[in-house]
Amino acid sequence: MIIRSADFDTSATDISACPRPGLPEFAFIGRSNVGKSSLLNLLAGRKALAKISSRPGHTQLLNFFTINGTWRIVDMPGYGYVRLPKGTRDRFADIITGFLTGRTAIRRVFVLLDSRLEPQRIDLEFVGWLAECGVPYVLVFTKTDKLKPSGVARNVAAFADALREWTTEQPQVFTCSAETGAGRGELLSFIGSLL
Ligand code: GTP
Ligand code: MG
């Protein structure tokens, strides 16, 4: 897929402020700092479309971007950011669950996972919850430039293995690096196949 345009639409602080559903949407979610905004910029081919921060908890709203005028990426706040005040965390959780289970335009949720880490309980729980709700999702392992391919393969396999305790589904898996651009072509083809 060739990216001809990538435009920021809007930031929504709650469900009612989201754009009218219409175009197919791909939602990016995962723990704070996992690389959601960086992956969006990589796919869009734009360095600064979404704000990137080394400070976790940067993306605090649902951010909508329209690509090629035909589909959307939704950059979501990271889950599990413990340093936010409890009230804010609860509000985020409500927005995330409401959006993911209620938004008819969602074609796939991309669950981003840090390829450097062994399976984390918070990620397994989240994926288990998505499966239980019947939300269509795939796994995307990020930051693969940070370790050897064998290390990536080991952590991907370990996650798939651990996930068996949470769901019988075997989700599709992608790997990527916003640093080297690895995985961009595969992810864009995948999105193209769903449009
Ligand atoms: P929140 O919005 O806070 O939840 O974070 P996020 O998931 O959107 O992460 P973001 O894209 O802001 O990236 C967090 C940090 O990880 C930044 O310092 C990025 O430069 C870095 N980063 C993201 N992707 C990669 C990658 O593929 N490789 C490397 N080496 N660093 C990355
Ligand atoms: Mg972000």
C-alpha cells in the first residue's frame, strides 16, 4: 500500500466526541511507552504526525488519523500507567473498554507488545479480555531493533505459549521496529487486505 496522505482528524476525550464512524479503523493499544505513536508515524511515513515521548503516559486521548482518505488509525492511551492519579486511570479504563467493545468501525485492534520483555501479566490479561469480548485483534511486537532476532523469536513464542492459559485463539503476530522500518510493509499489506 502506498501512503498518499495522512491527516490528523481529532482528539476525543470521551466516546461521544469521536468522529462519526464510517471509515474502517485500526486501533493501536498497549502499555505506555511500548511504541504506539511511533508505529503510527512509521506506517504513515511521517516523523511527527503523532507525538512521541520518552515520558510514559503521553497519549492521553483517543487520537484519530485518516490515511489516504479511506481508513483510520486510532492512537490510544497506554494502559497500566500507574503514576497517573487513580481517577484519571479509571476514566481511561472506561474510555478504552467502551471504545474497544462499542465502536462498530474497528476492523482490528493492534495490541502492541515490547519484544524485549518476557510475557507480562497485564498484557496477557488485556489480550484475554479482548478475546473474551470477541474484539478482533492481532499482536504486534515492537522495538525489534533492540535485540537479536533469536531474542525476539523467543519472546514471541513465550507470549503465545503463556496466552494459551487465557484463550484458545491463536492470534496473528507481527513484528516491527520504528527505528529501522522493519515490519512496515507487512502491516500495511495486512491493513490493505482488510479494506
Ligand atoms: P504512550 O503514548 O505514552 O502510551 O507511549 P507510546 O506507546 O505511544 O510510545 P511512543 O511511540 O511515544 O514511544 C516511546 C519511546 O520508545 C520513545 O522514546 C520512542 O522513541 C521509543 N521507541 C518507539 N518505538 C521504537 C522502536 O521500534 N525502536 C526503538 N529503539 N525505540 C522505539
Ligand atoms: Mg503514544
